Amino acid sequence: MESDTTIRRIKPYGTQTNVLQEQNDSQGQCGNNGCSDLKRKPDVNLYLLREGVAAFLVAVFIFVLWGLVQLSLQQLVIGKSTGEFNAVRARRHLERITSVGPRPVGSHENEVLTVEYLLEQIEHVRSESAAGPHRLTVDVQRPTGSFSIDFLGGFTSYYDRVSNIAVRLEPKTGAQHFMLANCHFDSVANSPGASDDAVSCAVMLEVLHSLANLTTPLRHGVIFLFNGAEENVLQASHGFITQHPWAQQVRAFINLEAAGVGGKEVVFQTGPENPWLVQAYVHAAKHPFASVVGQEVFQSGVIPSDTDFRIYRDFGNIPGIDLAFIENGFIYHTKYDTADRILTDSIQRAGDNILAVLKHLAMSEELADSSAYRHGNMVFFDLLGMVVVAYPARVGAILNYMTAAATFVYLGKKAALPPTWVGGRYVRELAYATGVVVLSWLVTLLTVLIVALLVSLSGRSMFWYSHFYASICLYGSAATGKMVLIHTLAKNLYYGGVRRLDLGELYFDVSLLLWCCALVYLSQLGLCSAYVPMLMVAFPLATKLLLASEFRHRGASVKYSVLYMLGLALPYVHFMFLIWVVFEIFTPILGRSGSEIPPDIVLATLVTLATIFLSSFFLHFVYLVRSTKWILAALGSVFIVMVLLVSSGLLFPYSADPAGPRPKRVFIQHTTRTFHSLDGQVESTDSGLWVNSFDYTGMQHVTPHIPELNDSIRTQCRQDRPFCGFPWFLPIKFLVKKDWYLPAPEVSPKSPVQFQLISKEPTNWGTVRMAFQVKGPSHMSLYLMPHRGASLSSWSFGDGNPQYHLAGEYFIFYSHGLDAPAWNFWFEIQPPRERDPDGPEGMVTVAISSHYFFGEDQRTPQLDAMLLRFPAWTFASTWSSTYHMYRY
């Protein structure tokens, strides 16, 4: 009768019986009486790796590939420029646009100064190219409209007379089909917005100059849209694509955006479908940089952001390409986003790419009949920025399933070996080993999350914000050490006496099987990102087969290990690039993701997953080395040192270093709140400085500098008031639940909001129709909260169907440009059948907040005094506001 530990007596999986001399010795001792039933002697150390050599080889492999990734990211422009795009002239545009300072919608800087400069430069291009084969038409659009969007939990946007500058470039003989190139010249308040998105508009001005002066006429036209209201939740692009007459001729678009400052601009969204757009980019771009993984992650909603891409896709039904700068997101939307931080080489690179792709598309046949090329998606990814691989998704599916089939054939051959070659035992032991690996992952993740939780509870959260590699040292050493420990225990306690080469072979097969399962699963979901596990299966499998003879005769030699790593280099270097993208995007986002998401939990999870993925095809080395005690000692030492450093508080999260600032983001509003009762009388009023911390640490690091800003003045959400009774600029109260309210004198804006109920009439279908008129600053937020039992049935916004926020309330964001009339709107509400005794009186609560982002009403003496007290490592976005609440 066989015991459950039969694997301790099995022969190597698919290897020759003469791998080691000990096998001959065993045959001499037991003859042919079933040597497999005897416990094997341990492997001869000659065929195992020394512990130090194994650790050295893996460390060198990881560091060299990481160095290649970093080197490729530094190579912005490879080779000499063609001279078609002038980055120096584009930089002058950038510096001129940002010289006026922040450009929020409605401000003189945005609506007048920037518009005048852009028109002046466009007119210069028109006069310079007048004798050429193209004509240039300019139209300044001031659209008004509204739409609903499911971003940030769902809300409605209303805009009035925002600014668009549309430039139509076409052959003098005319054109019927057009490419659209889009940028936005507005910025958030308190930021000069160099990367987001003035540099894109500067690039577009120079691309326009180059295309207009071509001596050969374009086959199709190009519309350059300089839109002036993107930061107000994509309003100007909606106004263009739904209202401008030129929009009907747009067949595809390129959108230029930013989630960081400088570096390489990456293609992170394409489509929907229309693989010809990706092919055009791959064929034409001078310095391609693209990833379908980024596209699928971004479109999943994991990243709390959006671009004009969504508007053109959803409201215009137009396919496109979305490009963005992603590096150094720590200073995105801050005062540090200045022109001097954007390298001229970054501008040159972006200009070369945009110009080449636009020219290619404007000359293409596909643009004239893009619907004929619509079907299907593309798998696309670049290798260290040197070459982009792109192929249709259907081809990718074939490659994926072929790779999976080859893997199952490889594993199946081992499972089908005759009894003297293990036979059915292989399947069982493969299942056991898979269980050990999965268990090691779960235990490792749980262990690292416990460490991250303790860090958060001890008040040391975000220690890595200015010291990123500290998180790798703490969480990475914990993850690596835990996995090595678990497999060392398995090797010594469960697999004691089993030939190490057998175990190494077995655990390599486990990694192959798990990656293959991921490949099949993602392929079944139809995700183009399945190419990643395809690479992580195909290359290790091919490498293992090619090195089978070396492993059979020499075991885990240094030569075998080096050749094995070389075979893994390509998929691993690409995978490490994807890991870089993840950390480059998510690490800064964790500094502005609100007070409710523990960032250390998120980052620790990412570090652990990266460790698990990177270690997958090195896991079997634990079974091929003679010992792991020094590896465990080294990892443990690193972990202990990092624990001491983190506990001591030496790793401060934030930095005001001009070369690389890592500011803590804070919003401060000086606000006055007025609450009205059902009869219209003022029920209560108060004023104060309302402080929002946009990261998890709250005010713990600020309180020593401003003692009165402590947890004793933390606010509580009033559920009977719309959005807790505070003037939220965007519907993000579900992300920021920790805020502070410090009493201060009343705000007295020179342009106060005027809110009036115009009419309140019952309808024939049982609802009550209420109409309002509002006159106020360029940014206002309207909140509607039907009481229990009541419901909104229709309104004057969007498509007429009310879209509520996550909490069941309604949020309408309003902005206007210059000379906008009063804002008129209405809604119909179904009254409750009976009054809720525990709720407020009436059927609906309406609140309006006004936000003064610029001009003389933006700042108050109290705001300025408070701003001076904040430490240099903070970035405080400040403005004044009011909040008026009414019950009906």
C-alpha cells in the first residue's frame, strides 16, 4: 500500500535514470525489485547551486533588467530630429501660455488672454501658409449644454458659453473627411497647468504650423480643437462634438492629455475597435510608446480619472487614440506644474509622434471609410520603446490558445509516462505542489497586509511617498522572505530526502501551469492583455525545452542558470516595464485618493503581487539551492532595519525639495453656510475655514505647525443635508470623509450668488414642477436631495432623466464662460405619499454652492493668513465659497 509521501521515492520527471551516480548505486543495492519503492538518497551537492551564487544571479538579473527599463525611459528622442517639428518654437508657446498663471474656466486669463494668444498664433500660421496648397479656417465657439456622466459615482454637468477654438486645415480643393486633434488650454485653479495641458496645445500649434506649410496637399482635412473647459469635467469637448457643424465630418481623433509631468507620452487608450488606428500609430510614430494593458486597466475604472476621449467615444461615436504624459504625477495639478519642468526633448518627442501620425492618417484611405475597418481590437505593446508589436486580437487569440495547447502537451506527456516513470503520481504531486504555491501566495499576501496595517495604525502611513524604494525594501523583503521560508519548510519537512532536481522540475511546471491558467482565463474574457501571460508561458517553456539536455546531464549548474535567465529576459523586461507603469501611475494617485483608502494597504498589495509575479519562474530555485539560510537572514535583516526606520519616523512622507517636490495636497475653502427652513426663513448660519486632506494622513503632520487644526474640530456628516451640508466642488465626499472646520469670519463676495424659486406648480400626472433661476460666479454646484418617499421624475438637464450620485442624492456641476446669462433650470418631483416622521419637513432639499476660483473674491485675509502657516511641504489649493440650503 502506497503512502501519501510517495513523491519522496519517485524518479525524476522525464529525466534520464543516469543523471547522478547515486542512481547506479541504488540499482546496485536493490536490483530490479522496484527501486522506486525505496527512499532516495539526497542529491549530490555537485548538481545543486550554491546559495550565494543563486542569490547573486537572480539579483543581477533583476537589477540589470530594471536598469534597462530605466535607461529606455530616459531615451526620449533616439536619433536626430527630422526637422519637421520645431520643439524650440513649441516651448516658446508653452512658456507664453503658462505665463498668465492658472487658467480656470471663466477667468480673464482663460477666456481672454489665452484665447487671444492662440488666435494670434493661428492667424500667423494662416498668413504664412496662404500661398500653399491648404486653406485654414478658424471658428471660436461658445457652446451651452449639459450631460450626465457616471464618473465619480455619477453626476450631471451643465456649461454655458465655454470657449472652443476650432481650426480647420484642408486642401484648397476641399475635404469631406477630417481627423480631429484635441488639447485643452484651461487649467485647475492654483496651478499653471504646464503639462496639463498647455504643453499639448503648444505641440498642436507647432504641428498645425508644419502641416499647413506642407508643399504636398493632404488627402483629408485636420481639425485642431483647442478646448477651454476640460478640467470642468470634459465640458468643452462635449460642446464641440454635439453642437459644432464641423463635428459631423470627423472620422477619428487624437487626444493629448497628461497625468504627470514630462517624460514619454504613452498611448493608453484606442478604439473602440478600429484596429487601423493602432496600425497607423505603429507605422507612423517616430518614437512609439504604447500598451494595451494600460488601455484595459484605464477603461476598467480602477484609475479615478477621465479624459475627453470618453466624450468623443460616447457622444460622438468616433474612434480615437488617447496619449498622455504619466511621469512624476506627484506634482500634477499643483503649483509645481511649470514649463521649466518639461524637457525640450519631451516636447520634441511628442511633436514628432503627433505630426507623423496625423500626416499619415490625413493621407490614408481608411479615414474616408473608417466604418469598413471598424471590427476587432488590436494587441499592441512596445519593447523598451524601441519597437511596437501590434497584431489583431483574433491573431492574438490563436497565439494564446496555441501556447496553452503546447503547455498542456508538455505537461500531459509527463502525466502519460509509464509506471516506471512515475505515471499517475505526477498529476497528484503537481496538484499538491500547486496547492503549496497558492497557499504560499495567500499566506505571503496576508502577512504583508498585516505589516501594512500595523504601519497604518502606528501613524507611519505613506512613509514611502518621498522614498519609494523604502516600500520595496519593507514590503518586498517581507513578501520574498515569507515565500522563501514557506518553500524552504516544504523542502525540508515535507519533501525531505527527495531529489532536489525532481523538485525543481516539479515547481517549474507549477509556475508554467498557473501562468497558463491565467492565459486561458484572460483569453476567454476576450482581453487583449492576455498577451502578457502568453509571453510568460511561451519563453520559459521554450527555454526549458532547449536546456533539457544541459539540466539532464549537469543539473542546476551555473551555466544552466545563466542560460535559463537569458531565455526569460524578454518577457521579464517587458513585465518589469508594466510594473514600472503601475507604480509610476498609482504611487502619486495614492497621495490624492482621499482619506478613506489606506494607501499602505494598496501599495503593499501591489508590491506583493509584483514580487509573486516576478518570482514565479525563480521559485523552483529554492529547491535547487543547497540552503536558503543566508538568503533568509539577509531578507530578515533588511526587513528589521526598515521596520526600525519606519517606526522612528525618519522616513517623512512629504518633501518641498525644488528638484523633486512631493507635496501633501490640501483643499481649503473659506465658506459661509446659510440654512433655510421650510417657510423660507434663515434657520442657522455659520462661517469657517473648511479643510479637506486629500490623503490618508489627515492633519497629523500639520497639527504641530497649526495646533488649532486638530481632531477636535473634525466635522461630522449631517445626513439631513445635501452632501453633508458642505460646499463640495465635485461629488467626492465618499472619498474624503475626514475634514476639518475652523470657525472664521463671514465671507462677503462682491458677486454673491442669487438663487430664486420662479415657480412651483402641480402637473396633471401627479408631480410638482419647480423652476429656478441662479446668477452667480463661473463655478457652482447644485445639490438635490429628495426626502424619503419622494423621487425626481424628470429635469431640464442632459437627456431629461435624473442621474443620482452613489448616495442617492443628485449633483449638478455648473460652469460658465464670459457674459453668460442667468442659469434657469427645472425639475419635477413626485411627492411622498406620507411624511417621514424622522426626516426633514417637505419633499425635497435644494442647496447651491458658489466657488470663487479667481479674481478678487478668491482670497480672503483669513485664507492668506492660514496659507502662510502651512508648512512648505504642503500644497494648499484655496478659494472662497458659499453654501445656501432650502427646503420645499
